[in-house]
Amino acid sequence: MSVDVSVVIVTYHCRDEALACLASLPAAAAHSSVEVIVLDNNSGDGTVEAVSERYPDALVLASEDNLGFAVGVNRAAEKARGRYVLLLNPDTVVHQGAIDALVAFADARPDNGLYGGRTVNPDGTTHPASCWGAPTLWSQFCFATMLSTAFKRSALFDPESLGRWARDSVREVDIVTGCLLLVPMAVWQALGGFDTRFFMYGEDADLALRAKALGYHPIITPDAVITHEIGVSSQTRPEKFRLVLQSKVTLFRKHWSPLRSRLGVSLLLAGVGSRAFVAWVTRSEGAGALTWRALWRDRSWLTPFPPEPPSKSGSTGAGLGVSCP
């Protein structure tokens, strides 16, 4: 039987959230044929057993190691048979008709290549996490000078947030995030899936930039909606933001010229330093202040991820949650 959509979900310490996500799929894809592939990153919390028991038609892959998000998605996608690959975070609930709407949208716009939707918080308010603007030297300058903090969600001074646009209209964007990302199988294969040097964070930005280089135009539709319980993870704030920063450094080194990359990394460092300085001057003990001070003390994130995925013994993300950011 032909399959329209291969839903790929990578889990790590998200058993209950993953079960809720899977329970939402039938109503989201009433008119699309769907297969479900779940790869568990050695959670050890009963995710594999629970998913296998409740959803016997799903293909459940149990990794013996925490592979990271990018490697986990790629391995799961190798088993996919659908016309499309749909990436979902396990801590999402897909709204009724969302997958059908996303498939119809993609079928009508084959030249866009990457497709996303609208993300809302559990209280129904819009969360911007479904898509972002690409980083630029200007956006890094705004981060370095704390303009992006002072004028949060400003289209001018916080450009990667895309301003106050509520994701309530069809719009081409730079980056569709991996929490809800539909990719035609032919495009996924042409791109070679995710670059596995990104253990977590940045892999979707890299995919989008590579897709744009091939002439595709990532786009979102407000008709495909998910609720995303942002923050369900075993990570601490410093660990999460260290990975975010290291992913940005890696992205700059990979996609920008050497001079532009050096400027971008310098601005990134200045942004961390300015926030750490403010935290030190104000003697703040809040979670954010402690995070910036920790990131300034340990600047190992300035080293980009190596071209090959880290070994088992040297994984920079061992023990981190990798699919419920």
C-alpha cells in the first residue's frame, strides 16, 4: 500500500508526551495514509515498551546509545516509505486535520521544498518556534549589543524572530524548524537528510539553508497547527544554551565566508559577554543570569562541532535530552 506520510519521531525521556503525540495523529491525518516511525535514544523510561504496546502498527527503533536528534532522525528516515517525511517533536500534539492540510499545501506548492505550520503554547497563544529568520551579521550585532533583548520580537532589532508576525498567514521563511517539518522524500534524499555533526539544534537551520541553495523556498501554512509543550527536557539551561551557541558557531563556519564567520562568532561572544557582565554587575541569581555567567566561564561552545558525529566515548551531548527542547 502506498504511504503519503512517514511520521518520524525521536524520543528521549518523553514517554508520556510521545504517547499523547501519537494519540493525536489519527485525527490529524484522517485523509492521508500514514506510517509512524519512532526512534528512542536509549531513554530507559519505558518509552519503547509503551509505544510498542499501545501502537503496534508503529515501527519502533530502540537505540542502545543517545545518538542525538539529527542522527536519530536520519536513521528513522532510512526506514520511511512515504512520499513525504514529517518530523515531529514528541512533546507536540497535532491538531485535527493538520497533517492533511500540510500535505495538501505541499502538493499544491511543489517548488517550496520544505513545509511547516503554526505552533501554539498549551494555553493557545502563538509560539514563534515553528519558523525563524536566518542569522545575519545584523542579527548578531543586535545580540551583541543586547538590542534583541531590549526590543524582543522587533522586526528590526530581533530579526531572527520575524517580528510580531503571529504565523497566521502563508509566508515563505528562511528556516522551518524540526518540531513540525514536512519534506518530500525526493528533497530529503537530495539533501542527504540532516548534517549529523549537529548533535541537537541547528540541524534544521542547516537543512533549510542547503535547501535554499538548491532553489527551494521554505514556507509555512497557518492551517497546520500543533501544540508544543516547549521545555519538556532533561537538560539544564547552561547545557541547552551551550548546544544552541555551538550550533550557531558551526552554522557560521559552514555557510559563511571565513571573514564573515569570524565576525559572526566575535559578535556571538560579545553577546554572551555583555549578558554575563550585566548578571555580574546586578548580582542576579536568576536562572538566566546564572546561565550567561556559566557560558562565559566555559567558552568551549566557540569550537564548532566536528565534521563527523562524535564517538560514543566523546559525545558532547551524552546524557542530554535531544528531542524535547
